[in-house]
Amino acid sequence: MPIWVFLGLMNIETRKGALTLFWASFVFSLICIPLSYYLKDWSWAAIMFPVTLWYWLSLKWVDKHSVWG
């Protein structure tokens, strides 16, 4: 398992847990858009979208290589 996948899904042992992490991150990313506009601070939105992508790519890598425990 590559280090970027290991770090992305550290302490997540099931696919259901990884999907929950992904969807929670995705929803928070969407919430950050109007919040960032209102606060005039885009730092949260700027970091949450790449992190959500990272979780999704890690999940797809583990699915492809059948590494779920």
C-alpha cells in the first residue's frame, strides 16, 4: 500500500468507514463554500476539496487492489 493511501485511510478498517469519511468530508466541503463567501476567508474551502479528493482516490486504490481487511 502506498504511503499516500496509508496516511489517507489510517485507522479506517472498513469500506463503510472510508465511505463515511469521504461523504462527511464532501458535505463539509460544500458547506465551506457559502461560509467562506460570508467570512471572506477561503482557506477552509481551499483545503477541504483537495482532502476530499485524496480520500476518494485512496478509497478507489484500496477497492482496486482488494486490500480491505
